[in-house]
Amino acid sequence: MEEEKKVVTRKQAKAARETTNEEQQKTTEQKPQKPTRWVQIRMFPIWLRVILVLLFIAGAIVAGLTVGYAVIGGGDPTDALKWETYQHILDIMNGTTE
């Protein structure tokens, strides 16, 4: 009752390993996938957000200048947006008055 040993060539062993690897890959591919979680979609791209924030900051500065110049300073609100007003302030700061 001696068992005979089966002779297997290298090609046969390699083919057997490849088939087992393929079967393992198929079983891993057949696993059910998890349901997709919440994916956030941006309504506005980031570059547009940056531009909007910069525009809001500029608008707040302009509004603050006009209100401050008109209410606190007692001047005309449109004068706060003229370059001559700030040139006059710079001249006073530098000591070069006419």
C-alpha cells in the first residue's frame, strides 16, 4: 500500500498557483461594496470664494470710510472717495503743507 508520488513540473506548479491567485482575486472582487457616504459638492469654487471675500472686504472699507468721514468728520460722504482727501492727509503727516 505504498502511495505513489505525483511528479509535478515547474510549469504545472506555476499554473496551479496562478489559478488559485485568480480565484482569490475573484472572491475579493465579489465582496459587496459599502454604500457611498455623503459627498459634498461645492456650489462656488474656492477661487470664487476668495474673490468674493476680497470684494466684501473692499466694500466694507469703502462703507466705513464714507460713514466715518460723513458722520464723525462732518464732511461730504463723496469726499471720502476722492484722492485729494488722502493726498491732503499725507501732506499733513509728512509736514509738507502748502
